[in-house]
Amino acid sequence: MRRYFWYGITLIAWIVAIVIFAGAYAHHQLLQLAPIFAYNRPQGVFGWTLAIAVVFTFVSIGAHNRWVYQRRYRQHKP
């Protein structure tokens, strides 16, 4: 159940990042998104959303791998 939470949160974060990028592209304001990363940290709404989406992606992959490992190597009780 918890892994579906991480899948959903990851999907929402990526959709928000894509919508922010598409909105800037539609209004010819892509340069206002720059810099995305500066001074070793995210800058602006798009930078933070992109960073959060990447972090949630890694957490989601970890949750999936943990679930697969538990399903594959779980001891079955008679």
C-alpha cells in the first residue's frame, strides 16, 4: 500500500514539473525558469519541483525494489 503512495506522489510531482515547463514554453518565458540549479541548490519553483520529482523517483524505485525483494525471497510458511 505504501508503495502506491510513492508512485502517486512521484507521478504528481512529475506532472507539476511538466505543467510548469509547458506553461513557460507556451508564454515564451523559458528563460525565466533559469537558473534551475545554482550554488548547489535548486532555484525557483521549477527547480524545486524538478528536484523533488527526482528524489521521489528514487524513493519510488527503492519502494518497488523492496516490494519485489520481499515477494521473491519471502519464506512461505506451511
